[in-house]
Amino acid sequence: MSNDAKRFLNLFQGFMGAHGQTEVLKNQRNGKQQAKYVIVREPLTEELVQSHLEGKLGIGSIPIDENNQCLFGALDIDDYNLDLPKIAKNIKKLKLPLTVCRSKSGGAHFYIFLKEKVSATELRDRLSEFASALGFGQCEIFPKQEEVIVERGDVGNFINLPYFNSEHTTRYAIRPNGDDIPLEEFLTKAEKNRISAENLKSLVLGISPDILPQGPPCLQQLTEYGVPEGGRNNAMLNVGLFYKMSSPDAWKDLLEKHNQEYCTPPLPAKEIVTIQNQLEKKEYYYTCKQEPLKSHCNKAMCRSRKYGIGSGQAFPTLGGVTVVESEPPVWFIDVDGARLELSTRQLQMQVDFQRACMEQMYKMPARMKDDEWRELVDVLLNTATRIAVPEELTQKGQFYELIESFCTARLQARSPEEIATGKPWTEEGFTYFRLSALQDFLKRNNFTIYTRGQITERLKEMNNGGTADKQFRFKDNKDKWQTVRCWFVPEIKRGEIELPEVEFKANDEETPF
């Protein structure tokens, strides 16, 4: 095993009991790769890392560990037109402890590495500030959640790691001049850039406390670093709204002063008067979804500010969807960084989602239009991370365990005619039984999920999809011929049953955990 693999693993150490793997399905028209994201419940090892570096198996690491702490994190920039050298220079200018790498999809990952573990909450808060300062306020942040619900099967979300097929990789770190950095140099650079928990906490981004105090972080950023061309009118409208809330008696004068001091070049006086008239005539809210505010958004911090968006103006940010593929499935989703457990119905129906937020988070988020909700959920499902579960935790697995017990552990029939009494009869490689007897057995074992039709379909599957029933003729104790309809499965030897890969949708909402 190479020393590079060991160093790489030390940098990207996260959740100990699981790691991620990505299966690329196809390329979409927008250039982004459609992929299937799978959680494997096995530790990330040096052997797996070595396979990744050799280009044999692409892997991902889950930044948040079982104790909700992190040794690394990242900003995931899903933009294919990035000027990475410019961004790298900006990171250096702001003195941010970030290492820029190209991502699998063609965007970028900005990694941060720590000398000791910090809480996921603290790391997310700081990364949100970095994203806002860099103009990527809408990007994904890893860890995606502040906590994972380990006892319910949750493991969080993974991020695909750089340097896949390191000798010929497209996922490499870059220098400020745009040149790629070889693996060994990246390892040395990343190890050197590790930041202590104390320095992470005390790091200052350089924004003057006198700029729009207690105002939205996006407006502070734009004021400090400049408003991009074409965004001045909207920026000044929101600045005016801030001054109207913070200084209702002097807001017009403060807006004019702000325009002269911080806008380069300042807006014409006529346009400032137009903005003032707009704000006087009607009630406005911050235009968070519009540029240039959108790119510098830090919603969590803004909510904490006296003159920020407040708790009720904005719908929460949802992401980090993970599904435990049990029957029925269990969903985990991030709501402004907090982890929420949902049933399929709660994810589907917005009113049920609100109720789950109330019960688990003691919050009731605002509602969006139903069409917008469906669109949002569909987007989340397309990037959901899947967690496979042991077969015995599925309804199918439970059924096959019970059918095995029914055919092998019960008092067996001594002759075919005893089938009529509910006993299974085995001969010539098959076990025969009355369907009603099987149903009674399942009911006694509290397995009532399947309908009669689903039971018979399962029995057919055990016969490779063929016929699973027949008429059984026998003479009773009075020497009269009787006909009994029987169902049959191949003779089962305990512990040797194979489970066909077929699934049913279940209506039961109870989780298997």
C-alpha cells in the first residue's frame, strides 16, 4: 500500500462506518453527469483509497462522523464556467484556508482541512461565511447536516474525492495561475494548510463592523468588496430597505450617503430618488433570490441579524436527502442544516412535511406553491443518496424467513392427505401446502403486510416465475377421492433460501428500525 493512500485517508477521514460510491449513468444535455449515489456500510480504508487513486473505484467520504464532528469540509460549486485561477487568487487575497480542486462534474470543490475535530455546526457556519464572501452563497456545503441520526440508520451525505486515477486525473487541485498540482504536492499543501479549531473560530474575513451593522451579510459583502456591474440598482434598493428598518427617521439621507461612499461609480441622483419613492409607496422584502444578493447569501446568519430576513420571510433550505432502502423507505433530509426524518408521505405532502418539522424541530416553515414543492422534491430525489439495508429488514426478507420456517419448522405431514389439515408435505424436491394455512401462519407471526395476491406472486417467484399451484388428489380415510388445491415451493433447506430481486410497494408507514 502506498504512503500516498495513507496520507490521503488521513486528510479525508470522516464517518467511520460507511463511505460513498458513485455510479455514473449517463451525461445530461447540460454537461452534468447523471449518477446513482450509494452508501456502502463499510469503513473507508487505505485499500479503497488506493483503488480510487489507481482509477479502479471512485469513492467518496462522509465529512460528518458518528459524533457530529468533522476533520474536513468543502464547498461544492456546481458551475461549469468557473474561472478557477481567479477564484484561487481571491481565496489567497481573503486568506481563506481553502484548497481548490476541480470536481467530477466539471465544477469545483473548495476543501478545508483541520488539525483537530470541530462540530459540524461550527464548520458549516464558517463555510457559509466563506461561500458568501466568495460569491457562491447558493453552493452546497459539506457536511450537509449538523447532525446525523445514527440510531435510525442515517449516515449523512458523502462528497466525491479528488485525484481519481491520479496519474491521469481531471479532479486535481490548482495553483493560482491555473496549473494543476500533482498528487504528492497536493497532499503536502493540504497537510500544511490544516487549520486549528481555535484559528478557525477566530478567523476574520475583514468586513468592517461599521458597514450596515446587524444587516444582511450579502449587503455587507457587496458593500465591502464592490457591487458587480449591472447589480447596483437592486443592491441599493435592498440597502435602502435596510436603512428604512434600522433608521426610519434618517434612511433617505443614509441611502444617499451610502451611494456616494460605496458605489463605484455612484448611481445618478435621479435613480436614488426613484428607489426612495419605491420604498415609500409599498412594503418591500429583501430580494434574496435575485442577483447580486443571491450569490452572497448566508441565510442562517441573516436570520440571526436584527435587520436580516427574520424567521418567517424565507422558506428553509432543503438538501442532503438520504434514503434508507427499507420497506417502507425511511428518508432523511436537511432543513437549514438540521436533520429531519420523514416517511414517504411526509416528503410527498407539504402539510405532512410541516407537521414533521413541528414534531421534530419545533418549527413550522412557510409553505410554497404545490407545483413548486413537487418540483423541489423531484430535484432532491434525483440526487438522493441511497443506503442499502440487510435483506432481513425488508418485507421481502421477512416473508422468506417465515416461509422457510413454515416449510421446515412446523409439524410435517406424514402423507399427502394431511395437507388438508394445514400441514406442509414434502416430496420429490417440492413442499406443498394450503394457502390458507400459510396465511394463518403469517398472521400468527404478525406479518400482515402482504395481500393474498402478493403472497401468491412471491410463491411464483420462488418457482422462477412459473406455476406455483396444482390440484392434489388423494383418498381419504373412507377410501374416497378428494381434491385439494395446493401451492408449492422448491424444497427448502434451512439457511439456503435464495431471495429473488423483486420488490413490491408497501402501504405500511411503520419503519423497520
